Amino acid sequence: MDARLNTREIGRKALDVEALKRSFVEWLIYSVGKDTRAATRRDWFTTAALAVRDRVVDRWMDTTRGVYTQDAKRVYYFSMEFLIGRLLTNNLANLGLVEACREALDGLGVRLEDVVDVEPDPALGNGGLGRLAACFLDSLATQNLPGYGYGIRYEYGLFEQRFEHGWQVEYPDNWLRFGNPWEFARPEVLYPVQFYGRVEEVRDGAGRKSYRWVDTDKVHAMAFDTPVVGYGGETINTLRLWSARATSDFHFGHFNEGDYLKAVESKVLSENLSRVLYPNDATDTGKELRFKQEYFFTSASIQDILRRYMQHHSTFDALPEKAAIQLNDTHPTIGIAELMRILIDQHGLEWDKAWDITSRTFSYTNHTLLPEALEAWPVRLVERVLPRHMQIIYEINAHFLTRIKRNSDLPRIQRLSLIDEHGDRRVRMGNLAFLGSHKVNGVSALHTDLMKQTVFADFHQEFPDRINNKTNGITPRRWLHQANPALSKLISSRIGNGWVKDLSQLTALAPKVDDEVFREEFRRAKRHNKKRLAAYVARHVQVDVNVDSLFDVQVKRIHEYKRQLLNLLQTVALYNDIRDNPTKDFVPVTKIFAGKAAPAYHQAKLIIKLANDIANVVNQDPVVRGQLKVVYLPNYNVSQAEVIMPAADLSEQISTAGMEASGTGNMKLALNGALTIGTLDGANVEIREHVGEDNIFIFGMTAAEVQELKQGGGFNPREVIANNPRLKRALDMISSGVFSPDDPQRFRPIVESLYNSDHFLVTADFEDYCNVHAEAVELYRDTEEWTRKAILNTANMGWFSSDRTILEYARDIWDIQPVLAAAE
């Protein structure tokens, strides 16, 4: 008789309401240790999460078993960020259990909404890069594609943003304070990661050289696994995050000597590696910690991939046919040198063989054309922290430059080199990522074309078939089905719910623009979402906003190229217009901002302060009579975005043309029926193609015009300002202290930067932006026409599903196939 337990027969795995209710009570009593009378909302969240997790684990194991049984090729997505958001609502929705869970909790006297609100946002990312990675994991599982996410289990993540007197202040985001019921600790999955030391050259009896990396400091990487539930629950993939563990937790000798801090010093220093996302790299110690973090998780991940691979294979010949490693930006690029080191130093492969395997295994996604965002680490730092890897990078460079010297002049060789020899010598991680990958992709059509013309022009000439485009996408599960239930239900009532897995089906909504009843229901859904956001605003920043006003939304990381400053200048100009014309009938506008600035990015933090100071003045001015409100919501994260996106009327995508690689906030907002006002930058170009030129508000210079203006050297911001009275007046008000009477000089650095250089061409685009913004606001008066355009935005956003993006990656880059779970 087979004594093995068949998990499918365990009652608490059932999906009906009564089974869920029994499961909740069991978990509450026997794991949380409370009864129903004493349980808090947090206890109920933990209970619900653990009960739902039960219903994931067997399918998770089936998925893993199926991939192993077929020895299928997997994709391994390396990313410093995974901004996954709350998982209870996501997993319930993807398993089809929302209503059953609500009913089961209702039967126990608990509201599902109260339970959901207790869950913290996992602090594993900052912005678009991490949210894209999370969308890709969702789509991989939904499309039954075998994939792992690899990253770092940050104890505190980025930071919790609070405002103190309008200034951003960073606090630890202790999201793990109460534990994480979704993750499985894997203490047995532990890999050593080395730093520092020196390299010894040794020769065998035949005189062949090899190298040993010795006298190193070591830290252990311990795995924590989170199941990633695909829609429908057929496939459950894995997000594996690494936590740093000291090789020695405690020095008893120091403790006995009374040096208690010294006794735990090694543990603290080692575990700092997984403490915080993006430590401030304005200092040398901050740079070193960040570089070590990147190596820490890539080394552990590669060791894990090779261990898994070697369970089925005795040589590394088939590695590129069984493993695809995707580098999400340059952060994990050191993995190229790490795989070379392991293959050569630990397994004895010849250089050419190792390089062939490595370059066919890796591929690289570029996310930026900004030179400062393409990482370049000081050679002296790499030599000290990873001396063997620096040797390997030198050798990779030598092989490459020897090959191209015959057809290249010195300037071209210098541009292509992995080492920037000017000034403080640096390792160009973008060049290494390009050279060590078989495919390199941009994330929008415009961005990919600009890659070929600018940052990777020489590499594109050398490898003309390597660059390809993969326009970003977003998961419709999180960003419409879950975030906007009012609109989601309306859509499903008209076209069925197949769109949740195939977003292209939204095109069936286009004819509904002529349906008066549908338009009214569409508006009702939007108004419901606006009321929800208005309540959120009142609760968090104590500002009452008019639900019937135009909700004008700019939510994203604060950076000068994203031009929140352009929006603020237009806000001041609009404020002046209202004050100058007290009897005019203005369309009420509510400006909504959210986003964090990097702790060391002083200009961005000053822009946040300016936004809050403008809000204080505008919102308290009785002359504007509620016709203009300005709101800056603190601590922007996925959960906040899920409230903002469905409520937005106007989506601000106003970056300097040629500087935003793609954007995904633009996609989320348009999918939820917001009209875009933006430049022809990033994916805005493709959004215009899909939604139609009449259903988007485009302004400003194109990327080509920006490039021509900068290269021509004829741009004079002082002259532009002098010729635009509205702009000059706004800048004069800001510089003279109208919005900062306590410190009139506070915003002089912002104003002076615009007068003296205006690198991001805020002044150049100001007039056109104001004019197009006025067109948008005026259109908002025409409720029926605005609704038609909003419906057409939603109906035509199907192409921007991350499912489409992932299927393109699978076909063109990874060469992976769907694998169905293998049930026992």
C-alpha cells in the first residue's frame, strides 16, 4: 500500500466557501494562536494568506515537477527590483476565489476589505523597473512559461516617504515587521558569496595556467521563495529572493572580553547586503555596498541555476539550451564575469568555450539612454572587491578589442572598450552587458531606435542583428481586473471576461462609444473611482477635492527629465489666470502628484518641496474658490497606484522627448480610461498609434528636434523666458518667495538652473504644453465627447499587455515553450 499522502485529498485545499471558512478557523487557532473573539485584523490577514497559500502549494509543486520531468528550458529574470504589490488580492483574483473568500470571511464576521488593507506593500522596488519585473512574472505564469525571478529580499526596501513641513524625509520601510506569510524560507539553500582577497596564478604539470581566488571574505546567500500565481492557477512559478547571512553569527571571544559590539560586528556588516534597496551611493562606502549587493544576488542566482542544471547534465554544453538569463538593466551585469569565472576556474573550461556558453545564455534589457544611469564602476573598486572578476573583464575586453582593431580607429576603439580610460578609470557595465549577451533589447520602438543611434551606435554597427525591440507591457490582472473592479465588471458584462487573459479582446468595446447607456455606465465607474480617491486624499493629506473636477495626475519617480517641474510651472500659470479673472468660468482642476526622490538627489527633493509649497498657497487661497487644488500624496507605492490609476482623467507623460525609455504608468492610466497629455517619448509614440491621434494630447519637441537643438547650441532659455510673460511671472513668483515666505531664496537653485542651462528643455516646451493642456481642460466640459475618447483609450490598449511582451521575449530571445503542470 502506498503510504504517501495525496495532498489533493486534504480538505482545506478545497475551494468552496465552507472549506475556506474551516481553513480560516484552523489557521487562526492552530497557527496564529487566537480565537475568533480575540483576533485582530492583522491576525485575520495572516490567517487568510496562509489559507490561500495552502491552495497554491500543490499546484506550485506540480508546476516544478512538470518542468523537471520535461527538462524544459527556463528563463531566469535577474532584477534588483520586484515591485510586486500586495499579494492577497492578486492571488485571490488569479485563483478565482475573491467572492468565495469574501463570503467565507463574512460568515465569520470579518470584511475582506479590512483584511486586505492590513497587508504591507513588499518594499522590493522603487518604480517602473521593479513594477515591470512583477508584471513579467505574472505574465510568465499566466502563459504557462517556466520562469524564475531572482533578486534580493530587502529587509527595509527603498524607504518610507513622509513629508515634514513639505520636505521629503526618509524612514525605514519595515515591511517584514510582522513576518511575510507568502514566503517559504529555504535555510538549506545556502550559497557562499566571496569578496576581496587576492588571485593566485597556478600551473599544472603541462604548464597550463589557472587561477585561484583566495583569502576572501565570505557571506552566505539564503533563499526565500514566493509562489507566483498565474491567472487561472494552472502555473505557479517562483520568485526566489536572497537574504544575506553571516558565515559566523557571533564571536564568543569578543563577547567574553566585554566587547559586545565587536562580537556581532561581522554579522551586522554581512547582513547589510540585504538591508536596503539602493543605498545612497553619494559616498564611497555607499557605492561599495551597492556594487556588492549586485554581485551578491547574481552570484547566488548563478550558483543556483548551475546546481539545478547539473542535476540533469554532466557537461555545460547544453546550458544555453536549458537556461536563459535576462538582465533587467545593468545592475546584474557582473553575472557575465561570474559565470565565466565559475566555468573557467571551477570547472576547467577553455576560454573560448566558456565565452560561447556565457554569451548565448545571457540577454540584456536596456532601460535608459541617460549616461549617468548606465552604470560605470571605478576600476579600483572592482579590483579591490572582486579582483578575479576584474581580471576576467580585462581579458574579455582584450579579446574583443583585438578583434575590432583591424577595422576601427582609436576613438571608436575607446568608445567600444569595456574600460573608460578618461580620468578615473571605470568599467562600463552597459558595454559589458551588450558584449556578453546574444540579444539586447530596448523597451519601446523609439527607445530602441535611439539606442542604435546613440549609446550603442558603435556596438550596433559591430553587431547589427543583436538589438531588437520589446515594447513594455502591463498585466491586465493587476491594473484593470483587480485595481478597477467597477470598470472590470462593466467590461465583462458587455464582452465576457476573456479579456483578462487576452487583452486584445478589449477592441470589442470600441463600438460601445455610440451606446448612450454604456457611456453613462462608464462615467459612473469613473466617478465611483474618483470618490474613492477623494476619500483617500482627505484621509492622508486632509485636502477636500471636488469629485467633478478634472483629475490631472502625474505619479512617478521624481526626476528632472520626467519634468514634474513643467507641470508645476503650468500650475502656477493657471493659478495666476484664475486670480486674474475672478468672474471667468474655469473648469475645476485637481492636480495630483506622487513619487519619491532618491535620498541624494537634492534637486528632485527641492521639486517635491516646491510642489507642497505651491499646494499650501493654492489650496488656502479663497480667490480660486476650489477651481484649482494641488495634492501631493506621500509614499507612492503599488497599493496607492491602484487607487489613483482608475480615478485619473488626464495622464501626465511629459518627459523630455528621447529620455524616457518607455514608461508603464502611461499604459496603466490609459487602460483605465485616462486621456494622455504627453510628448512623443517612450511608449507614448505607440500609444498614439493604437488609441488614435484624436484621443491623445501631444505637445512639445520630438526627440529629433531635441537632439538638433542641443547639438546646434543655439538654445537660450533666458530669451525664451523673456518672450513668455506667463512663464516669467511664474518663475518670478517662485524665486521671490511667494510660495516660500519663510525662506524667499529657497527655490533659487531651481529657477537659476532653468535660466542658465535648462538641460531638460522645460522652458522650450512650456508654451506648447500650456496651450495643449488648455485644450484638454476645455474638452472636459464636453462630457459625452470626453467619455467617447476615454472609452477608445481603454478599448485600444490591448496591445500593451505584458502577456504580449512576454510572448515576444519567449519567441525572439529566450526560445522557451509553455509547460503544463504535471499532477501526480
